[in-house]
Amino acid sequence: MNFENILVSKENKVALVTINRPKQLNALNKVTISELNAALTELDQDNEVRVVILTGAGEKAFVAGADIKEFADFDQKQGQDLAASGQELLFDVVQNLSKPAIAAVNGFALGGGLELAMAAHIRVASEQAKMGLPEVSLGVIPGYGGTQRLAQLVGKGKAMEMVFTAEMIGAEEALKWGLVNHVTTAEELLPLAQKIAAKICRNSGTAIRSTIKAINANYAFDKNGYAVEIEEFGNCFGTPEFKEGTTAFLEKRKPSFN
């Protein structure tokens, strides 16, 4: 896969997707969102890939936000279309990937950048990371799922404080509030993400896919999470990986999942 604004590499069943616009602090523009959609859609269908890691090029930023100059003159309808298309093309795609997405947050994750990290299933951050949703300082609100996912992760009160004040928080505070799973040094950021990915790869890919569906259903207004869990639990029984996992347990050996 050859792209203008992102880099994609694969190793040991893990795909690394790097947003590669360091001079623009990896800001999300239309081209970048479109390329991420294409890459993630292809990786989701790639049987050789079990985990996807998302990160930003350079040490300054994961993604410093959306490219404001692309929509500074939009009217109300264009603004709504921008949010709807962005959510459909990228942020919902990340959240609903059938394989785990890990955001490795290096530096600034602001606005659309934090929204992208929050759409991922797991977040790890470098000690230098700064996160926030500063949209109200521009006279607008987060439009790529930020008002919803932030509250889900840190609670209603903290989410409102972060959005109302438009202030950034550091990695340790993000860890305290559950916005990120782990904090580490900049040098160990990708190795930590890869270590987590390797642990995931040892387990059943079909069971993990069902887990993503079940957990996501709890946050969908039109789904019953418990009902989805029951359905996906049953679906697992019809898979070769269930047979291998249970057989390996009974034979007192480690399972071998493809």
C-alpha cells in the first residue's frame, strides 16, 4: 500500500499505521482521513494481521487536530456533513475494527487527534504526551465523536471540564482518569504497544472479534449489550479456535491459534 500521508508496515502479525505529516503535526485533512480509511479497511480484511497500531510521525505529535483551513469557511450544513463523513470514514471504522487497534500517543493528541486515539480500543502514551479537546476555543464542539467517547472513558464531569476549559492534560493525569491504559518513555512507546500486541496475538482472533462487538454494543443506543454478548458467546462455539482452545486446556498444553 502506497500513500501520500500515511505509512503502513507489517511484522509478526501486527500492522503499524503511521500518520506521516510531521511538518503539520500530523493534522488530519481530507486526504489523510481517506487514506486511513483505505488502509484500515484493507488491514481489517488481511488474515495475516491480528492487531493494528496507530501512531504519528516524529516526536512532537500523534495528531495535533484537524486541518482547520479546510473548513474555516463552512456553513452549518457543510459542518454537519464534515462531522458525519469523518465519523463514518475513520472514527467509527477504528472503533469497529474486527481486530484490536492500539493508539500509541507520542506528543500532542488534540481535537481530532484525541478523538482518533479514543476510537482505538487501547491507548498507550509517552510521558511527553498532551491531550485535549480545544474546539470550544474556536467556537465549535468536538465533532468526530469526542463528546461521546470522552465521557465514556473519563466520566461526564471530567469530560465536561476538559471540553469547557479547552485545556490539555498530561499523560499521568490521562492515566489517572482512565483516558490511557499505560504511560511510558518516548523510547519505549512503540515497544510497549508491540508487547501488548504480541500478547493479544497469542489468543483467539475470533473470540477477540466477538469481544469487540459485545463491548461496543454496550455503548450503542440501538443495541442490547447483554444480548450481543449472548449471541457472540454462542457463535464462538462453532469455531475451530474454540475447539483448539478447549482441547489444549484439557490436554494441558498451550493453544495454537492461526
